[in-house]
Amino acid sequence: MVIAGTAAAPCRPRSARYAEKGYPSYAELDGRRVPRWRNDGGGRAKNPESRRGRKRGRGVSADAVAAVKVEPPILQVEEAVAQEHGMKRRMTGATVSVTAVGKAFPLIEDAEEEVASTDGGADERGGGKSWRLRVKETLRAFSSNYLHFVQEEQRRAESVRQDLNAFKLLKRQIPGEYGRTMTLAKQHVKRGPNGSTRGHKPKSCNSQVNGNYQEAKRASKRPDLKALTKMQESGAVLYREKMIGHLPGIDVGDQFYSRAEMVALGIHSHWLKGIDYMGMKYQDKKGCEDFTFPLATCIVLSGVYEDDLDNANEIIYTGQGGNNWLGNRLQITAQTLLRGNLALKNSKDNGNPVRVIRGHVEKSSYSGKVYTYDGLYKVVGYWPQKGMQGHLVFKYRLKRLEGQPPLTTSQVLFTRGNVPMPISELPGLVCADISNGQENFPIPATNLVDNPPVPPSGFVYSKSLQIPEHIKIPIDKIGCNCSGDCSTSEHCLCAKRNGSDLPYVSTQRKNANRNGSKHNSVGRLVEPKAVVYECGTYCTCHCNCVNRTSQQGLKYRLEVFKTESKGWGVRTWDTILPGALICEYTGVLRRTTEVEGFLENNYIFDIDCLQTIKGLDGREQRAGSELHIASLHSEHDSEASQAPEYCIDAGSVGNIARFINHSCQPNLFIQCVLSSHSDIKLAKIMLFAADTIPPFQELGYDYGYHLDSVTGADGQIVKLACHCGAPDCRKRLY
């Protein structure tokens, strides 16, 4: 984010307008809310009413308009053919050439209408969205479903624990009755032929207690698989039909944090098996008459089979089957040339490419692994042999096709957050900690652009919102009476204020100590909401309650760095999961009437949560809006409520949020939060992760401007170019 006084200052966020969308909807290119202020020296718009008018039609790019529905092959032989059919190849350098026995691999007919342009193009079913964006939306839907089921399973486990405690208490209170029950049980025990009771002991209450304890100890019954099942039942899986070759929208190097995520996308359709293949039902599909089925489409290489050998561009892959999955996972029986094993053999004979995904241990992933798509390989040989355990296994040699982006798995240790330490060794370091010790972690600033390098300046760091004396913040004298964490309470008042459930779910951070974190768990927002009610001053729960997530400060290591064309920006050193809190947008709280003369202040953020809840000015309401509309104060219904009353000015005072840049394809979203009071006009503005954000990725959110909405003093439209670099960049901020 550009500091005042430097060149090419981009416009700053003017409202929380993007909060109403939840996870951003990228298809709405020009349906943005008009900002209250303009930038770069122009005067206010002369027609405020027309400025707030909304455009109901969806804006689309020229590429999207030009896109036509086509029926291309899954993997073209020549780049020219792909361009002829309106497809953009996601390749760098030479095009991947597949000339296996002179065959072109056809698109499966059931999936024809699923295919859109890979880079920024659109298809009819996607509502103007490119495949890349639809991949993001599918992963967001999976994440939201996953967190819902995590919350559900935590409630189940807590219910079992409470039943167990009640049972133990009852056992202590009436030991005589408990003993009599056990005596009766022994009288009815089964006896053997000789009258012996050996081997026929009654099922004791202790075994029931132990069973309940193990049931309670198990915090989650695979919420990832439950989320996947829900998406499959609702038809939300992106690629529902199996396809050969690259899938539009999924690039070489893309990472996934569980197998369930890959199944939700359709890049690999089974959460357990290593070989994905097209079964016999595909042999009658159009264009498939000359191929032998089953036919392999994708393999996952994650170190499960001891006979595997991975040399990056060449793989010796062990077929599936015969492993002791419930024990030491070693080979215990011979493999057979059926199903996936036969599919890989047929792929060699047919010459079709196979997608390869590598899995690596990753402590920050909820599944314990991260999976990287490494591109297309060709099966060049197969043979049976005795494995290391003496059982028959099938081996397959795969070679990576040329002309693809380079492999990233060799760099995985660096990209997962093993950043140079200590901070003093960072290249281009200009400030060791811009927060001066206020945050849980130091926030370094680096500058490899300017010569000589200079640190960010012109502001005072403040981790909390500054309240002027003339603005009075109301205080609620109500609160929950929970003890410990509210997630374990059945009658939490704060949960009721949020509808019925707490807005957050607590997930453990396995690498918290390694990263120097003060918190071993992270509260993740289950879904974007109209407003989040957190526990406040008069609540009796613990200060680390999950419903105090926004009050616990930074939980991830961040860095401010100088960009080539956008001024200062912010990137993460840690993997950040969807729904995780990034930071609050702090500054000086002001009335919007006070900042009318601040023409060169690029850091003003309108608190327009009330307008979002009401769905004003073209906003789409979030989940829970209808719950809060009835409880809004009568003064909120006046004409004055059509525009935000308060804003946050981070021009001279602010925190790391003031450096976060705009992005047309954001990985953050905005959430309004209330804790110490209930005045929606004074809600806190919080930034949450919309996607899984890997280390060293820049953070960004959409500032929410209409195109052609800002006018100068002469009444002419002011245009500002966007340099976010997103694949679907609108090219203009406004």
C-alpha cells in the first residue's frame, strides 16, 4: 500500500461493502458500490444520488464476451488447435506434445458443457466466471461445509463427555444400586458346557465408560468426508465426469490440503485410492471407441508404498492393493492386474497422459499433508515383480512430459514457512518490527525496490482503534455466564445472539510452538455473516474463549514488503487456512462528515455494516441479515442511515491492515464484529482469510469500487489503473 507522498498512490478502501458478499464473487466486475469519496485531487461527485445508483447487469470482460462454447479435445496435440477452439493453454515455454499412437484424447461428452476457457475466459453455466475462479469457489464451499461439520462433531463429542461425567457422578452417588446391578448381570451371564463362565464375562459398566470415553476423545468423525458427501449429493463437485489431461483452472504447482479437496474439484475422484481411472462405462462415450478401458487419469504419490521410487521427472510407481492399511501398511498380499493397476497398463498401451499429484507431510494442514499437482506424465513401461515383502506387485515407469512449468515440490520446504531466521538476516530489511512490540509477533519491513531502501513512514502504529473524546462508545452490560470456553456450553447467550451456534470453530495449530505462537489453537469463522457477536466485558468465559477470536491479536507471522508497482504490501510467512482471522483494520474513529476535506487521505474506511444488513445500495445480504434487521434501533431507519455515519481513518495512525493492497481476485474478506456493545454503526472491521493462503503469498481484498464512479473537480471521470496482477484483473481500480 502506498504511503502518502509517494508516487502512483492507489485509491484506498472506502467501505466494508465487500463484507456483504462473504467470500468474494469475482463475476461481478462492475457491479460495485460507488465510493463516498474520490482520490487523486478530484472533488466530490456532483450528483451523489446518481453516484449511489446501482447497475443491475453483470459486467463482463471483453474476453468473456468473446468466449464461445466449443468442444475441444481434453489435451490438444498442437497449441494452434487449442487457440482455434478458444482455449488458452496454461503452459510456459513449449507446448506439451502428445502423439501417442497418433491418437487425440477426446473430451468426454457428459463433461462438454463443463469446459470453460482456462485463463479469464467464461462459460455460460459459470455465470461469466473463469475456471480458475470457479476452482476457488469450489474450495471455499468445501471449506465452509468442512467447518460446519467440525462444529457439529465438536458438539457431539462434548455431549458424549457430559453424558460420561453424569454417568460417573451417578455411579459415585448410588454405589449400592450400581453393585446390585452388577450382581444381577453376573446371574444372567452365559455359561459354557461344563457350567464355567470363563470367556463369558458380563459387559461391565466400566467397559461402557471406556467406550464412551474413547467416543468423546475422538473430536471429529472425518468432517472432511462429510463435507465431500454433501457436495457430491448437491452436485457441487466441479468436474463431475472424469477427464484426461490438464483440468482447466488447475495449474501445475497448485496445492491442496486434503484428498477430499481434490475429490471436490474432481482432479482425483477418490479420497483413499492412489489410482483414479475411467471405468468401463466410458467405453461407449463418443470418441472413446478406439480406447481400451479402464483408463488411468490421475495418481497420487505420497509414500504409502515402500516400493515407490520418485526421481522427480521419472517415477517408479507401485500399483494399488495388498497393503495392510489397518496396521503397519506394509505389503501383506499379492496385487492383481485389475481396476487401477489394469488402468495404468492400458494407459501405457493407449498412450494417454496421467496427472501426477505428490503428497508431503505438512503440520499446518488439518490433514497432516499437502498435495501438489505436478503436471502430466506418460506411462512408458510396466512389469510385475516381487516386492520388498516378497509379494507380487506391479511396477510402472512414468516420465514427465516436456514443456510444462518446472516442478515446485523440490522447493516445498522453503515455501512452507522455513523463512530465514533471525529477522536480522532478511534481505532488504529496513525495519525489524513496525509495530514496536505491540503485536504478538514482530512485523518486519523489507525493501528490495528503492535505492537507497527506505522504511514505511508517515504514520504511528496502533494495534487498537483510537476513539476520540467526542465519540461515545456504548457499553453492553449483558453477557454470557459460561465458564471456560463457550463452545462447551449448551446455553450460551452469545451463541443465541449469533442465531444458535457460535460463529467460530476452534482448530488446533500443530506447529504453533515451532513458529513461536502464543496460541495453540485458532478460531476459524465457519461462514461469512452479516455481523458476528463476540463475548465481551461482562461475559464470564475465559479470555481465550473461541468467541473472542478477534480480541486475541495476530496469530500469524506477517511481513510488510515494497512491491514494484503498488507501493507497500503484506505477505504471510505461515500457511493460513480459510476462515482464519488476519487482523483488524485500525486507525482513528471519525464521523464521515469530519473527513470531507481530507482530499489526499487514501486510508479512510467507511463502517457500512448497517447498510449491508439492510441490503442497501445494491448490496447482497449475508447469512443472518434477517435475524438482525428486526432488532435494529429505530434511529437506524432514518434517511441518514442510507449512508455510513462513521469511518476509520488510518492515514496517520493505523496497524498492518493499512498496508494490505486491493486485489481483483482477493484472498481475504471483510467481517463486521461486535463485542463490547451492540451498535452496528460502530462495528469493528476485521479481515479474514477466504482461501488457503500459502507462505509468501501477498494478502489482498477487494476495495469494492464501481468502475467510472469517481469524478474530479471538473466533473470528469477519474480513472486509476489496477496493478494487482490477478489473472482476472479488471485493469482498473475505478
